[in-house]
Amino acid sequence: MQMQQVQYFLALCQECNFTRAARRCAVTQPTLTVAIRQLEAELGGSLFKREGRISTLSGLGVAVQPHLGAIDAAADEAKRAAAAFLAASPAVPPLRLEPVPRFKPEENAMRKAVLSAAIAVTVLLVAGIAIHTLQPATASSSSKAGDIVGIYKLESTIDLKALPRQELNYVD
């Protein structure tokens, strides 16, 4: 059931004529007729006795009219409550959502390296593997100034061969 169908039903109840009810609702008469027929199909019977140009409520129409009127009144009350709330509330700027650019690892080698390292560390932590940094006894004479030299030792309490093997691939 749609609100328009309820409003069309109530207009037709007051006008007793499809053409006048359609004019009152600012729609064409076929649009109103289709909406009323859909409402009748949903409710399971004819809501109006159609006698020439005059349409009067059927027994089913009389039974549902107060309920559909209450739906329309409740919708109007909800609109009034929302307007009163917005008028009393301080102005809140609308939330501005910006599209998130699609990540493409091939566009930036550093981004790809950082993402790969983050995934690797996450996998290691989930698998229960500890990473320890060991400092070398002497700095390598072949290393350039500013290079970071480090040796890493992996310790695991889990049998790595027992873990399922999964390949990590980038998906474009």
C-alpha cells in the first residue's frame, strides 16, 4: 500500500467521481483508476460501487475508510512534527559525502609496498608468529649512509606446514 493510493482513495471518497478526484489529486483519471485498482487488489475486494459517473463506497470501502483516513492523518502529523523539530533545532550542516578514490596499487609503488607489508604483518600476527628485530654486531661497510640495516628473526609456536596455504593477489 502506498501513500498515494491512500490519498487517491480519500479524494475519491469525498468527490464520488474518478475524474474530479483525479483533478483534485493533480493526476490523470487513468492514473487514479490504476492506483485504486491496485489498492483493491491488495485489500482483496472492490472499494467502490461504480454506477455511471458516480462512485460510492462499497461495504469493504466503508470498513477500511477510517483506517486509511488515520494513515493519512498520521502522515500529516509526522510531517508537522518533523517541521517543528527542525525549526527548533540548531542548523546542522548537511553531511557531505565525497567519493572514495579507487585504490590501484600499480599507480604508486610505495603504496603497494606499504600495503604488502601491512598485509604480511597482519597475516603473521593472525598466524601467531612473533617478529623480533636483531641488531647486527657491526654495520655493513657496503651500506650507504641513511640506509636502515636490520635483521629479523621469526618465531612461531604454530606448525606452519599445518596451516592452509593461500595466495594473496591484488584485484583491479
